[in-house]
Amino acid sequence: VVDREVSNGVLKTHRLISSMWGLPGWASRLLGADKTCYASEHSEVNPRSKVMTLMSRNLTFCKEVSVLEKLTYSPHPTQKNCTLLKQEAVITIHDIPLSSYIEDYLARTISCNAGKGRQAMEWVIDKINGEVQELTNKTVKGMDEITMNAKKSMSVVDDLTSAATSRIHLTEDALKNLHFEK
């Protein structure tokens, strides 16, 4: 993470990311680099509008290939339990042979990675929902135990009250039968 701040309730993050690209051998030789690629990513998470936006630009191969990608996650307008993912990518190839092949390869890879990102988001949501359910179950169980213990305690208090009351009556009866002579 290069920078992170909250501005007007919006979480803004700038980070450097790396990814492994399964570049064909000829492409690696043509571009002259290994399979690890780096990019700069800016993201914004707006809890009020429930929108998350990610914009990334490649740093590796940027003289040969420019990739600007934007992902936007937002609530579905009619299905409250669904999220829309809008993906945009601009790929520019700079004076490289077979540029259309490279462009198609990059477009397919970006699309595939967006699918992986969606699966990751779904996994996180499922994990959070599972943890919430587990906490809810523990809370209900804890409340049931507290209620049961409170009822037991009230029963003990009732028994003690009854015993004390009967002793008070016995004492009053005993006092009535006592006669003091002067």
C-alpha cells in the first residue's frame, strides 16, 4: 500500500500490485521480461453509495503495451441482493509485431481475471455471512443460557422467600403463645 486515506467518508487507496502472467515464451522473448508484472492501482470504496471502483495501469511493459482497466462494483438497481460488476479496459499496443494477437490475449486474460475477482468477492461475502451466522447462533445460545440461569436464580430466591416467610409466621405464632408475667 502506497497511500490510504478516508476523505469525506470514502476510503481511497493507492497500491502497487504484482501478478504472474502466463506469457508465451515468444512473447517473453519479444518483450524481454519475466512473467511477473507490476501495476499501479487506485481504489475507492464509498459506503454511502455502496460503490467500489478500482482503476489500474500497468507499469511493466508500459512502453510496449498500455493497459488501463477500470472495475466498478455497485448495487443492482432492482435486485437488492445482487451486485453489478462493470469492467472496462483500454489496451494500446505500441509498435509491436502481432499486436492484434497480443491485444486479444490481454483482453481474454483481463476478462478471466475479472471473473476471478468476482469469485473472490463472493467468497469474502460468504465468509462474512457465515461468521455473522455463527456469532448470531452463539449470541442466541448465550442468551438462552442467561435466561435459564436467571430462572434458576429466581426459583432459588422464591424458595428462600417462602422459607423466610414461613419462619416469620412461626416466630409470630410462638410470640403469641408466650406470656410474660410481671
